[in-house]
Amino acid sequence: MTLWFAKSKEEVLQALETDQQQGLSKQEVKKRLQSFGHNALDVQKKESLLKKVIGQLKDPMIIVLLIAAFLSYVSSGFEDWVESVIILLIVVINAIISISQENNASKSLEALQKMSAPLAKVIRDGQLDHVDTTTLVPGDIIELEAGDLVPADARVLKAINLKADEAAMTGESVPVNKKDIDNLSDDTGLADRKNMLISSTVITNGRATCVVTDTGMKTEVGRIAGMLISEDENITPLQKKMAEISKILSIICLGICVLMFVVGLLYGRPILDIFMMAVSLGVAAIPEGLAAIVTIVLALGVQRLVKRNAIVKKLPAVETLGAASVICSDKTGTLTQNKMTIVETFAYGEQSEAELLTIGALCNDSKLIGDAADVQVTGDPTETAFVTKAYEEQLNKNDLEVMYPRVAEIPFDSERKLMSTIHKTAAGYRVMVKGAPDVLLTRCIIDGADQQIIADKNAEMASKALRVLGAAYKDITEVPEELTSEDIENGLTFAGLVGMIDPPRQEVKEAVAQCYDAGIRPVMITGDHKLTAVAIAKELAIFRSGDLALTGAELDTMPQEILEEEVSKYSVYARVSPEHKMRIVKAWQANGMVVAMTGDGVNDAPALKVADIGCAMGITGTDVAKGAADMILTDDNFATIVHAVEQGRGIYANIKKSIQYLLSCNIGEIITIFVATALNFHQMPLVAIQLLWLNLVTDSLPALALGMEPVEPGVMKQKPRDSRKSIFADGFASSMIFYGILVGAITLAAYWLGEYVLSDPGIADGTANTMAFATLVFGELTRAYAVRSETRSIFSIGLFSNSAMNKAFVVSLAMQLAVLFIPFLQDIFRVTSLNGTEWLIVIGLSLIPLIVSELNKLIRHGGKKTTEATA
């Protein structure tokens, strides 16, 4: 292992064959990628197809079914092999469907992970570019700044007030100063390598130019990862919940199967027949694909959200989104357009507007690019406003930087609320400072009367919903070796104030109204002046009559228990710090609320992590914020969060629809066979192979199609659901059982009519069995349409509004009709042709679940078209 920290910068660059100004060429990067591999940690190897198939066949019920197929073949004297082969085919088809579902879910997750992958700023062929961090190679020259995740192990070449949080790797509780120093000793410990940055740590202050020394598994974190790679994959909490449901239901089903087997023995039925029936019922009734279907429904929902500019990083977050009851949002860029414009200036004393704008343009990290025909300013919105305004007044930032080159700086941070730069002048050096006026005034040499004048002007601007910044300066003869705020940012001459505005987004006001309709409380949390924040909040209707606003200073004097009691009174929080944001989120959570929180900076990361749903900004957000968040907004728009909540509610409703459909159908099958066994019917309404066919035809496709159901129009008129409630609460379980009994009843009715009304008693011609089989399949397929909404008629929804459901119905129907009409399949599935009267009875009985459901909706909800969508 090369000890990069023990070498000089020149030795490191020479050993890695790279250049600090030009970086690597793109051709060289391709070669090194082949040699070193991608900058990514090893992950668990994917299971082979064979292993997945074996995994499916290890299911206890499948093993029993295979034994049953073999026994069926043996009992026929090794002559009747058709039923055994069909059983095996059904097992294989079910396995293929299950594996396909797992693969689709896995691919969806991989796509989402790629979409949320962080980018790195790298110099290649002399040009600064943004690339996927996985494409970094040793020798790449990268640039880092506060808020960035370090993408690979790197040697510092140039550092300005650089600090990194390495607590996760070294145990250091405070950020570590990093410098471009040479030749540390060979035995320097990891925590003391001041000239190295460790992959996956966080830049908390300053900026740097570095050279990548190690990537992927060769990094310090890669070495640890190599010891921690596990073969076990974690499943989502919702999958765990579904697995528990499946386990409970499986135990119940198996118990019924055992009871049915015992009853069959008591009635003297052939052991092999009742064994086959019990096993087939168990396989058909147990919802073994439930967890996979739920995962796919979530993944499909997440892909919908991507189209609405929201990338959800973790599937369970979709479920939580639907339960959000409070949205704590930053103002700038989320509620507003993120296009700050200076509309008012106030030059203090003898200072001119040009001097004021010069300070603002130079104490500034934004970039002025392009020519006169197409000038663009990139960077922080507040800083771009200064550069844009200065350019309009014939003060070109690029020209100013040539005249007054920057030699040192103290970057802005949210605690100090100031930024300072030091520039070379003809007479020496000038310190230029900009920041919050109330803080800046305390650092200036100014008398009390003038302070009041400036404070009044500040308040006047703020009352117009302007964001106000102050500027100041002082001249010094030399630059101190160690820059401190106490030395540099005191004894200043006040230059003036600027007032800027970031107009509200047009769509946000409507989104805020939607929040209130949906029982969701929008809250603004901003670093802006209180008056500015309240003015914008009033314009967006976030701040309503009777609401209050609170500042960070006032929060500091308020105990947490008082905040928890009074948190609902406040719609606006101004001048807040990272600790304040966390306190606000926790106060809402203490009141049982599910909180979504937006943020973009390093200082937002703690609150994003504490919130139930952390929403990071995709455009302006730092890597740290994105890493801490559950969701990334690719358009930095508050309205996108509201759309995401709407989709989250719809996705959760669709999961419930799929679950109710699957379980009510399974209950119907269990009741049919159990009643027939308990009452000792002359013959079973369904034979084993028919039950297995049911599992294939009616379960997978319709259940998945329900997961693609469009969000119902009334979903944002409801109050947020209680995330602590069981999925079976609020009548869900009773409805499921009722319709399960109904499906079982129509199947038994079809059998009874076929056996005792339409045929001579005691003559087993297959009519009764065929009618029961057809009625159960068609009844379950029509039941799928009924489940599409618990409150809205299928005619108000639109029969063709879910194309996936129509396709699932047509495919399943075609498969069933093939069995009922094609002669050789009739023989395999032991069915017979039906006459016109028998078909009318089958169709009539099959429509009963749909008719009952429609009448139930009409009676309970009066035919309303937009009501609760819970299925």
C-alpha cells in the first residue's frame, strides 16, 4: 500500500502520472477504469437463475405439491401421467412469474439508485466537469467544497480553510483541519493525516483541490466494507409486515387443510384424493406472492414519482409519504423561484452604490460566464443577484477580480451569518464582508443614531418581503497567517444595504391550498428575516389569520416541552439554525404527526435525517443533504412534495386493493372446499388441478393490475391516515371476509344447481364441477373490477381507465375459456361442455360480487364520485 500522505505533492502527482491544472485525458480515464475498475464498493453477488429456481422449489408447500404429483402418477399405475405433468407445469409457471416479479422489483430499485448517485467535480483535459463518482480513477483532479461528500481517498493539493468531518472513520468528534502539507512521517495514524481526505467523509468548511489516490475497495472505507459484506439482503419494513401477514394466513390455511384432511378420512374418502385436495387448496389459498406483489406496486409507484420530479430512495418511504401530516419547507428555491433579484439599494454615508455592489460582487463565489450576447451567472441565488446587479451597472465581476484579486477568505456559515474575502489593492489589502445586517452592524464602527437609521431602513426593506443583506469593508496592511472571525470581521466600515426578492413559484399557492384540503399543515422554516418570511408566507397563504411566527433567538429561550405544546401555533420560523430545525421537527413528531422536511445544505442534514420523510433539493442540494434524505426533488419545488404525497396516498390505497383482492379470493376458495368436505358432498366442487389453475389465473395478473390503478381524484380531500393503524383497520378485514364468503357462496350455489337441479341426482357427469370451477374463476375476475374503488362506481371510474386491468382480465379470461372449450384441455382439467342455460347461470352468479359491491357503494356513499379511496 502506497503511503501517499508521506510524499510531497510533486511526488504524488508524478507517481500518479497526472497534472494539477490539466488533470487526466478522457482516453487515459478509460484505460485506468479498465485497470482499476469503477469507484464503487463491492456488493453482494446476484443470485443465478438456477439458484433462484431452487429457492422457489424449496418452499415447503411446493415440495409437498411435487410429492403429491409423484404419488398421483404412482397411484395410476404409472399410466395416467397427464395430471402430474400439468401440476409440474403450473409449479414451473408460478416460479417463473415469481422470479420475474422479483427481477422487475430489483431492476426498479437499481435504476432509482443510479438516479440518486452523487456527482463529483473533476478536471479532465483542462476542463471542469461533473461526472458520476463511480467513474473516478486514481490521478483524477477533483474540486471539493463545503457540503460535498468526499468521493474517493485523495491527497490535498490546495486547501482554503478546509475542514472535514471524519467522525465515522476516526472517532474525532469535531471536524478536522486539512492542509496541503508535505512529508508526514510514515507512521502517521489515520486521524492525523492532515493532507489526506477519506472517501465517504464530509467537507464541512472551505474548499480544496485534490488528487484521487485510491478508489473503490482500495479506499479506507473500502477496506472496512470488505470485512463487512454480508450475504443477507435486508427487506423493507413493509415487506416484513406482508411476510408476517402471509405467515399468519399460511398457518390458518394449513390448519384448515389438516382439518379438511381429517374430516375426509372420517367420511371414508380415498386418502390420495383428500391428500391431493388438501395440498392443492393450501397452495391455492396461501398468498405466497403477496410480498413480491407489494414490492412491485411500491416500485411502480416510485417510478410514477420519478415522472413527477421526485426520486424516492427507499421503497418504504412511499408508504410514509401517504401519511404525511406536516410539511416543513425551506423558503428559497422551494416555495420561490430561486431567482433572487436586487430591487433596492441603500448606500450608507459617503459610500456609493458602485462601491456597495463592488463589495457584493467580489465577496462572492458565483461565476460570470459567457459573452455579452449570452451572459450567465451560476452559483448561490443570493450571490448571483449581486453579480447580476453589478453587471447591469457596468461592473463586470471578472474584470473586478483582475483588479482586486482574492488572496484569502473566511467562507459563510449558518452560525456566523457572514462571509469575508481579502483582496489585493494598490495600497495593501481590503477585507470585504457581506451578511445578515443585524449581525454585521455589531461588527462595524458606527454610532448609535446611525445604527438606528440603518436598522429602520433594514426593517422597511424587509416589510416589503425583500431579503436584506449588508456589506462592509476595512483596509489592512498584511494578511494574517491564521484567519479568524474575531480579527478579520471586526472594526468594519459599513457600506450599505441591498434588498432583493425571490418571487414565489406560481404553482405553490395552489399546492398550499391542497395541503390544507388534505389535512396537511405547511410550515415555513427559513434563515431569512422574520418580516420577509411572514410576507412571503402570507402571499402563499401558509401564514393565516391567527398564526404566529417565531425567530431562532426566541426559540433559544423556549424549553422543548413548551415548544411541543405550542408548535401548532407557528406557521413561520425565521433566522433559524440547524439545531432549531431539529427541535421543530421533533416537536411536531411529539404530537403524533408524520413530518416531511425539505432542505439543501449541510446544515439541513440532521433535520432531514430526523424527519419521517427527508426531502433534499436535487438542483441546489449538497451531497450531504441528498445522502441524509429519503427523497430527492429534482426540480426543488414545494408543489412536487404535495404531488408526491398524493401519489403516496394512491400507492398505499393500491397496495390495500391488491391485498384485499388476493385474500378475499383465497377465503372464497377455502370456504368452497371446506364446506363441501364438512357436508360430505357427493363429489368435490373443485378437483386439485383446478385449484392450482386458480392460483395461476386469478392471482398474479389482476393483483398487479390493481397496483397500477390511477390515483382517485378525492384522495387529497381526506385527512392523513394514522400510520400506526393496522392495514386491516377501519372495516378492511370485515369487508375482505364478507366478499370472501360471497365468492365461496356463489361457487357452492353453482355446484348445487349443477348437481341437484340441472342433472339427475347421483350422476357425476362433470356439469356441477365445471359450473363451480367456471363461476369461481369468473367471479374472482369480476371481483377485481369491484375492488378498484370501495366508494366509487366502476362506471364513474371508467371501465377503461386502467388499461393494465383490462389486459389482465382479457389474458386470464382467455386462459380460462381455453380450458373450458378446448377438448384435450377439458380432459386434463376434468371439465365438460356447458349448455346455454348452464352458461347463463355461471355468468349470472359470477356477476353477483360485482353487483353487490356496486349496490353497497350506492347505499353507503350515495353514488358520490369523489370520496375516500381505500379499497
